[in-house]
Amino acid sequence: MLDKELTIAVEAARNAGAVIRNWYDAAYTVKEKAADSPVTEADTEANRAIQDAILTAFPDDGWLSEETVDSAERLAKRRTWIIDPLDGTKEFIKHIPEFCVCIGLVEAGTPILGVTFNPITDELFTGTAAQGVHLNDHAVAATDLADLATARVLASRSEVARGEWEQFDGLFAVELTGSVAFKFALVAAGRADATFSLVPKNEWDVCSGTALVTFAGGRVTDRYGEPLVFNRANPLLPGIIASNGGLYDPIVALLRARGKMQRGAGAPR
């Protein structure tokens, strides 16, 4: 039933959220881990708060986090926690309240629990197969819309700014939204119909959200239509598609018609 795991994950997410709120209006240092990949004290301190809670309660589980040096030991574990302590650091820095704490648990490569928490809006999204998906205390589910022309599709501000969504102008309503994990949570809660990205994402970006969307009745694959497998040696995924049940096939048909479903040379598997 994962009752203990969910309780600990929620507590960890709220503790990390408190850390992030404390830094939100404080003076912090912004560093670049890589090009266009900022990190702050909020990221690293939130990561420690989650790691302390999770690994104290479940010391035999594996651990993969954006803000922890990776270890191959996780690959031999039956279960692994996959964490992004602050997904949407760029939004955090810009004071756009569209970032979140992401805690996912996978077993044999499949997400079995997801917790996504926006500490500024106090929106807690939780999901397991047994309990379904909840937004705070309310049960939620993906929409049943099947007409792509009337869909609300969430898009990355960065991707739109780079012109990557111009090819979809007029085909559906595009809503700019921050963190990819927050996009997934909104789709799971029925507050949007779909999201997709044709650029690579890491497992920690989408693990908790994949659990939420799946348990809410939606569907998630990589950009090529392949099921997502987590806790791999290389955590980089070649883009994602996440939608309610009725829009997945129309989105795939559109991407295929635009020539976006062919796997390019060197694309991560």
C-alpha cells in the first residue's frame, strides 16, 4: 500500500518546501552547474532535507538526485528514490511561483509513488496506484478531452522563447508554465490537458510527474513513444510526452506528421 513511503515522502517534501520558502526572498548565490543550469543554496539545502528523511527511513533503497553525486550502487537496488529538490530553479530565481519539490519512488524501473509540492502556492500533489492522485485533500484525475484543437497544452517558456513551438501555432492553446514537474502535476490534476518537450529531460525532472499522470488516468512516454524506464545508468531521456488518455494519440500523430518522431543519431535511449 506504500502508506509509510507516502507519509515519509510528503513530510520530506514539506520540509524541503520550508527550506525553499526561507530562501525565496533571501540573499543567495546563483551558480551554474552547466550551461543554462543554475543552482542555489535552496536547491542544495532542500536536497539534504529530503535525503536525510528518505534514507533514514529506507536505508536499503537506492538514491538518485539532481543535487547528489551519482553512485552506481543504485543500479543494483530493487527500489530507488528519484529526486529533484527544486525543479524550476530559473523560475525560483525570477520569483515565478511555478517550481516544485519532486520525489518519486521506482521499483524495477517503474514509478510506484509520486509527490510533487509547490511550496509557494502550497499545492501538494500525491499519487500511488492504490490511492490514486490527490491535490492536497481532494481526489483529482486527468481530463477526458480528446479534441486537440480545444486542448490546453503546457509549454516551456525557454522552448517558446527559442521558437521551438512556432510550428504548433494555432493548432491548440499553449500555456507557458515553468517547471516540467509542475506541468506534469497540472495535467494529472486536470488543470491542463497535455505537455510535451522535444528536448532531453533527466529522470529526476519527470519521475514524480510520471507517477502522477499515470495514476490519474493519463499516459506518459518519451518523445518517440517508448515507455519511460527509470533508474538507468544514463538518466537522460530524449524528451517526453504526457497527456490525458484521449489526447496521446492525436499528439503523437501531430508530431509524426511534423517529422518529430524519428530517432536521431546519438539520441539517448
